[in-house]
Amino acid sequence: MELNWPKAHNPCLSYRDCDHCICDAYGAYQFITAVSEFSKDPNRSAPSTLPSWEQEILRPRSPPIISYPHHEYDESDNPITYSVSSFRSLAQTSIFLSRADISALKNKTTGSKCATFDAVTSCLRRARTRTLINPKSNARLIFPIDTRFRYKSLPNGYYGATVVFPCAITKAAKLVKEPLYYAAKLISEVKKDVGGDDYRASVLDFIESNGRRGFYSEEAFVVSDMRCLRFNDVDFGWRRGVYGGPARAGTGMVPGMVTSVIGHKNEEGVEGVLALISLPPESLERLHKERRTALLELEAKPEKEPDEQRETEADLERKQKEQPEMKPGAEKDSNREMLYASRRTR
């Protein structure tokens, strides 16, 4: 942890997480919060949330039971090792989406029922895929999900890593061709499996059986949702922070692979989310062009899912056959109702 306080400027506190073997992002947030409490009150005897290091709780089962596919850990036939210079050569940029933008994104997908993360990540994923990914390849989205609040087996104040990394796979060409709701639906379907009690246990059993390995990184995009970790709200006695989040994007096994999405208020005071992105300098202009195109598309009429589109003639014929036998004299009224229903669905 390092504190820089330049003259005539606000203080800047930086913290470097050691490893996910010790803690995850929420564990880091707990630690920073505890430090802030002692900063404001050096005489306090303990933090408001006592730390728990019972990492032995998360053990693989015996025998291991791998009950879900874990494509995030697929092995590559041609693994590539990148040098430090490959990361340093990346350009850093960001994309800010206001609450109005997010609402429009949701309406573009499945309406208000669409989760904010699904809508924002779908937009970012399509823009990045169009910018960087070969259309013939498989585009993989990996997104960490914190399971500490989904299960009751962990004590309050647990610091250890509890994140799992589900993976959504599709053809890059299909991802950029299909409407936005297709990308959002891929995410929501994967999240349904993660919500089960058995998923995290399956991840532990997979690692126990196959050894620790990195993510499948070819054409992979990792989006870390940090909106709930309001680091800028942590008060060290210097008032609310202007910014709280990662110092840069693009960490991970592959340069530019990881993007973080954080809650943020821009200089005009507009609330929204900020996505930190890194990519080759020559791709910057293309990415922001894709982002502008996506926002312009939001002004168009919201898309509907295929299941919600009008009924086909075959559907209407099937419904007619399923109708119960009518009493004499009721045929005209029934035909009139069916004709009205047919026109209403068109």
C-alpha cells in the first residue's frame, strides 16, 4: 500500500493485491475498509467486520464430482507466452455509459428484466469482437462471479477467493451479426447454472482433478463486474474519493484480455459505469467507432426476441385444430374472434 499526496492536489492511495490465493476483489475491499476505519479512529480495537481466513472451508469433494463443463479451463493446442513489453505497449482507454445509456441498452435486449451487467457486457463484447477478433474463431466471454453471498457455508468477513469464472462461447461471426439480445441471452443462460449450490463445488473438483491451470486465453474476453465495490466511497478522513477502482486494464495472461466495469460519476456529475479497456494503439479508433455506432443504434426501435414475434400461419392452424368442438351457431362468433386475434399479432 502506498500513499502519494502531491502539493496542491488530492491524495492518492494505491494498493496492490498479492494474489487470488490470498483474497479476491471483495476481500481487498474489506481490507481497505478496515484500514480506513483505523485511519479515522486509531484507538479502535477492531474493524467493524472481523476478518475470517478459514480457507480450509473450500475443499474439493472426495471423490471429486465434475458436474458442469468448465470451458474457461480448456487447454490450448498452441499456447502463446507474452513478454512484459507486450503489456506495456497497450493503449489504455475507457468507455463511460450513463444510466440513460444503460436503460436504452436494456430496452434493446429484453427490456427492464435484463440485468445491467448483461446489457453492458454484451455491448462491450460486440464492439471488442468487431475490433479485434477473427470472425471465424470462437469468441469466449469469461466473467468472474462472487459466490460468497450465494451460499451459506462461508462466515461473515471471509477474505479468501470465492469467485468462479463461467464461460460463454459462440462464433465470433454470429456474435457480431445477431442482435444485441443474442449476446445478452448467452450471459443470462450461463448465469443460471452458476446460481446452483453445486457449481462452485464442481469448480473445486475440476481443479483438484486436473491441476491448477490458467484460462483458455485465445480470443477470450474477461469482464470483471466491480460496480458493487464502491472503493471511492471508502472514507479515510479525506472525504469521498473521486475515483476508486483498478489503475489500469489489460492484466491477465493475454495483453488486453481483462476489462473492469466500475460504478462511476463523470466530471459532469452524471452517474453510470466506467469500463477500463486496453488494446493495441492502432485499434483505439475502431473500438470507439463501434461504441458510437452501438449507442446510435439504441435510438432505433427496441428489438424483440424471436419467441415474442408474431405467430405463424402454422401456429394459427394448430390452434384451430386444438379448439374443442363448438356448439351449433357458435362457429361464426369463433371465426370472428380468431380473425381478430390473427390481425392483432401481425
